[in-house]
Amino acid sequence: MDTSSLLMIAAALIAVIAVYLKSPKAAESGVGAGFALIVEIAPRMVAAFVLAGLVQAVVPQETIVRWMGHGSGNRGLLIGMSLGSITPGGPMTHFPVIASLYKVGVGVGPLVAYLSAWSLFGLQRIIMWELPFLGAKVVAIRVAVSFVFPFVAGWLCEMIWDKLNV
């Protein structure tokens, strides 16, 4: 088990003990709510991990590295941006896929471009939330103004990564 998992488990246990000492009923309620959340989220997590495993198994590593690996340049950044903007889902589904892509050799720049584009331009979020609430004009201006951010963020991260890994 890794350090971050051990720290989270320790923090959860300390929190349960602290809450229990103050109010056993509140501790019971909190632990119950936590397990309910696990039941709700588990199917999405399992699907995301399966998808992440399939990405590693189906797409040859050489192809991924060639198109989005370290040093893939503008092409890798643009692919990362494109994939990030069209991939649906929340953090529970994205981060296992991102970790899988990183493990098979996708560069830091394209990964940051992917994550930034997903955060800024999630197509499903624009269609379902932004357009109905804000209207096409506001959404178009927001997207136009922030369009370069994922590319620049990926490019800067790639440069910093190069400097740190000399």
C-alpha cells in the first residue's frame, strides 16, 4: 500500500474517532453516508478502471508514444486538447484514464492539455449546462477567450518537465 493511501486511511480513522467521541450518532451517520457514496460511485470507478486497462491493452504503446509522447510537440498537445474536450465524465472517470495514459508513455504536456481542455471545454457540460443557462453568446465568448489555455498550459508543463529532468 502506498503512502497516500495510508495517510488517507489514518486521517479517516482519526476523524471517525474524533467525531465518535463528540457524538457517536454523528459518527455512525457519517460512516453510513460514506458507504452510501461508495455504493453510488463504485460502478463508475470500475468502468473507468476497465476503460483505462483497455486503453493500455488495445492501443499499441508505440502508437501512443508517437502521437502523444514526450516530445510529440504541437501534435501531441492538440490531440490532448481534442480528446479532453470530447471525453465525457467527471474526475472519477478521467483520472484513472489519465493515469493509464501516463503509464503507457503519454507526455506531461499532452496530459496537461487534456486535463485543461476537459476542465474548460467539456462538450457535454457546455451542451447540458452552459448553453441553457448562459446562452450561446456568452459560451462562445468564454470558449474563444479561453481556447489557448490548454495548449499553453501543456506547452509550459512540457518545458518545465524538460528543465527538471535534465
